[in-house]
Amino acid sequence: MNAGGTEQISAKHVVIATGSEPNALPESTGLATDEQYVVSSTGALDLKAIPKKMVVIGGGVIGLEMGSVYARLGTEVTVVNNGPRICPFLDAEISKTFLASLKKQGIKFELSTGV
């Protein structure tokens, strides 16, 4: 790194992974994120005990990752997703294969279902 605090790197392909910010639930759900009972992905990493049951709201990558981890730890996980498929930004076949893989882990899905 030079004195100006920057470094120049050359590469053929670059991926910029800026992280994610949890979305707040609409007020109409009556569910406010309190990081105790209703937790964000950040709060899910800080739970003091493995929950018996968990509902993941939304079929995005981060929530599905959290659900998968907890399912493997013994939590009964249900994913509620407003749309008809998980990870709609993925190719449809990849999304379908991913769904099948998560179902094999015991995760239940309620697709096309609002909160």
C-alpha cells in the first residue's frame, strides 16, 4: 500500500462483494426486529442457544444460508417467501436445484406466501 492509503491491483476478472444489509419488515406485519425473538441475519449469528424452530422470512441467499446452518444444528426451519421461487435472481434451473438441496436438509418452504 502506498502512502496515500490506496493500492492498485490488476486482474482479468473482479468481483466486488460489498456485503449485505438486512431489510426491515414492513410495519403492517407487526414484527419489529428486536434481535431477541425477531432477528436479522446479524442477530442470528449471536443467538445464545440453538432454537427449536425458526421461520426465515424471504428466499434470499443470506436468510437461506442462516436457515441451512440452523437446520443442520437441529432447528426445524420453515422459509416463507412472497414469490413463487427462492433466489429469483438466479437462473431458474439453479434456483430449482438449490431448493431441492435445501429440502433434503429438512427445510420446509411456503412459497407465494406473505407474512
